[in-house]
Amino acid sequence: DNLLRRAACQEAQAFGNQLIPATVPLKKATVFLNPAACKGKAGNLFEKNAAPILHLSGLDVTVVKTDYEGQAKKLLELMENTDLIIIAGGDGTVQEVITGLLRRADEAAFSKIPIGFIPLGKTCTLSHTLYPESTNQVQHITNATLAILKGETVPLDVLQIKGEKEQPVFAVSGLRWGSYRDAGVKVSKYWYLGPLKTKAAHFFSTFKEWPQKHQAALMYVGPTERPPEEPEEKPSRPPLYVRLYRRLRSYWSSPKEFPQEVAPEDWEELKLSTIELSIATRNRQLDLTRTEDFMDICIEAESVSKGEFVHRGSKKIRDPHMCPEGSQCIQASRCILQLPEGTEGSFGIDNEEYEAMPVEVKLLPRKLRFFCDPRMREQMLQAAVQ
């Protein structure tokens, strides 16, 4: 582990030793660290593996430690300009930071700030997309921190989930509602059963009324066409005489009015009764050359045997948004989920628990840019070409 840390620090020092002009200010990096992640080990993991790399790289680093749940959202409202945002934690920390960021009044400007993710939590869904798999925790953290310095980014989709009264919540993975999610939350209660705890949690949840049905009404709009990417470099300003000529021409020419026809949105409605419903982004199977933007809605069949439920539940712990055979899969850019009155239970939004209520889910395509390992970006481009 120490050899891995040393090699990573030497690589970071190469970035720190680069000369910059006296007029160029240092790049500011704001780190949102959740010390409670990974059962309270995240603070120590960050200090030993990530902090030395960031400080050696020549960044002006400010570390903000969160003390309680929801604090990151409030801190993001007060955050001043920064060049990089770095999230050090798990899925919950990512969800809090992006929600705080996108709730700001000036979110249009702040959402262009690139975001780094250092996986320190128990569940780090994004790390499967952004970094190569690694069995060594130290290597995984140092690779993620070095990826921030290398500067390669990929655009990720975001889901905006809005209830009737609450402020919107934002997610990069998705929303889950159903029996598998409810059973998965209780797995840690059976810790004393060791490797059997996952099967036990799903087995005991079958003692409730069976089959377990979750009924709702779903309205949705199909995929939207992806607009062409805007060029990053702005075109140079034309000379003064060209600008004056254009201004005069537009002034003297008679205004032409074209009636703007707005195509009505084609909503489809569906009554559903399911054991589990999931709405997920395409960030797990990121395709940089896709021509359409959509989210995946998976409606699982309610007729599942108890044995199949226990078996499938273990798989869903590893891949929560897995869509098994026999499920109804829908591609949509926007949807409204109406629940019957008196519906109890909870949603899982990026592995965080929220009260189940009627919600509107809207896809914000390519909303945020996350730093990724250059090798992963190459793999995505090669897969798209093939």
C-alpha cells in the first residue's frame, strides 16, 4: 500500500512542478468530505491516500467536512467560485452535492464546473463508470484522485425528481421503489448471519402478504433527439464594419414573423402493478456517441415465486438497476408517477431513502461533467466505434 501511495505522489508531483505564468492564479479545488462514510473510516482514508496527491499537484485545496446529513446541500448554496468540485464519500455524498449544486439560482454557470469523485463510501455506483475495477482499496482511491489531475471528463445524465411540495432532488443513478429495495435496506440487520445475511433479509420479507404488489399510474414521454455538441471555443468576433452593416440591415429590413409551432408532447399512460419499479440513467452503460437521450424505466412482473425472489434479490444487491427477463422496459425522457392515496413505503434515490409520494422525473441529459480515468474514456469510444 505504501509503494502505491509513493508512486501516486510522485506522479502528482510532476503536475505540481509545472511552471505557470505569474499572472495566472492557482486552480481552486473545493473538496466535500463526508467523514462518516464507510462506517466512519472515510476521513482517515482521505487523509492517507487522496490528500497528499491533491496537495502535491499544485491545486489550492479547501476541504469542507460535513458533520450531519443534508449539510452539503446547505454549504453548496454558500459556495463561492471554484475551478473544481471534488466529492469524497459514497453515493449519498454525491447525491447531496449535486442536489445542492443544481438547486442554486446560478446553477447554469455552476453546473459547468467539472466534478471529481473520490470513492470512499460503502456504495460507490459511479466508480464503476469512471474508474477501472480494482481489488485494492488504496489503488482505487489513488487512481480516482490522479484521474482528477489528468483532466479527462465525461458528461453524465442527471435525473430531476420533484414531488408536489418538496424542492427537487437530483440523482445520477436512479430511483427504486419496491420489495427488493425494501429487503435490501434490512440486510445489515442480519449481520450475525455473515455471508447468508442477504438471502435471510429477502427470505424473511416473503413472510409478508404474497405476492407483494406495488400499484401506480405512470405517464411518460418517449426519448428526445440529442442536439449536436456545442463547440467549446467561441467563434472570434467579426470586425466593427461587419457588425455595423449587420445592425443596419436588420434595422431597415421589414420584420418577418414566423408562427412558431410547438409540437405537443406525446404522453402515454400506463396502469401498473409490479413487485419493483426502477427509473435509471444510462450512466452505467455510458455511450458518448448516442443520438437519443432517455432514461430506462423497468417494471418487473409481480408474479415471482418466493425462491426466485430470494435468488434475484442477491443479484440486485450487486446491480440494483438490473432489469430481469419478463420485465417491461420503457425508454422515456420524462415521466410522472402517480401513487394511490395512502401508499406507504419509501423510494431509494441513489441509495438514499425518501418517503414514497407522487413524483415527476425529468431527464437532464449530459448535465454534469465528471473527471474519469483516460483509459475508461478510451474504452467507451472504442466500444462506440465497434
